[in-house]
Amino acid sequence: MPRRTSDRQLFFREFLRNFHTTGAVLPSGGRLAAALARYVAENGAPKRILEVGPGTGAVTRRIIAAMGPDDRADLVELNDRFVVYLRECIDNDPGFQSVAGRIRVHHCAAEELVAEEPYDLVISGLPLNNFTPPAVERILQALVGLLKPGGTLSFFQYIAIRRARALLSGRKERERLRGIGLAMDAVLRGNEIRRDWIWPNVPPAWVHHVRFQQSDRQALPVE
């Protein structure tokens, strides 16, 4: 319980310090984290897993619980305080010991990551609705580019948040939100294999799971 309290306190402080990249008041809830990690245990084959925007590790813990003995995971986090926290977890938290030596933290943006080889799974916790449409396009293009052909990208968005914001916003903000929707639709259209509806989350969320073949990856828009 003390560690969970510390997770939430750190996350809330970072929300106040930098809402743009933290994007939520609390870490991902248990059901949202489980949905994002849905395909980690699929088919039992060894996997390379990338988690983008792990924050304080709420989704990371679900990933670890589902990892097989030959799976490896990389975490990409831009927030320096979260990076320190995650590295301390890897060194000292018993919940991370089962993957000791098979999990790494990279302190960079997803678009800057240079992968040794492509990933079977990319799981994103980034608050895409907070960014500009060109930034969302760059991020999604980078995440898809880090996948193996046939790999799975899982990411979430809060249900109806863009629509609610648009109703209360001026023209410039409505255009920004519309651009984000178009960027997401370009990735989802024809590629989404499953959508999980997480109503108990705060706020409620969709989790999108998408798979791409090589032709689909090349057709995605680039800024």
C-alpha cells in the first residue's frame, strides 16, 4: 500500500507540473492496464515488447505479470522523474524481480528511440489528445515503424473526450481535436482487430488493438 500511495502522489505531482505529457490525474486503472497488456501472453512465443509512456508503471506491472520466461521489454519514458522512479523499481521492487535483466528503461521520446530490432508488441500510454495533429501523426508513425510486420499496437483514448472538448472550445481547438481524430482514424481504419471498452476507468476509455502488414505500414500518413 505505501508504494501504491507513492505511485499516485508522484503521478499527481507530474500531472500538475506537466499536464501536456502526463495527461491524467491518476495512473491507468487496473482494467485499463489489463486491456493494454492483453496480447502479452498471446500464443506463448518469445516476444520483444515496447511500452511507451509507462509513467509510474501501472501498465508495466501488468505486462510483467503476463511475460513469458523468454520475453524482453523496453520502456520509453520522456519524464525524467518517472525514469528515475522506474529504474528504482527495477533495482529494488520485488514485483520487477521476475524480469530482472530482461527489462530496460530508455529516457527519450518514442520518435527518438533507435531499436536494435523491431517489436512484436508496442503498448502506448501516451495522452495523444494533448498533442498537436502533426505530433500525433509523428508518434503513431514512429510506433508503427517500431513494429514487426504483423505486430500489434495497443493504445487508448478516453471515450468522448474530444467531442466534449470540441463542444466547449473555440475554432482553433476544434480544428486541433479534429486533426487528432483524423490521425487516429488513419491508423485504425482497416487495421483494428479489437476494441476494449473500459467503462470503470476514470475517465472511461477505449483500448484500440491494431495489426499491420507491410503494405498497411507504408500507407500511413507522414507529416
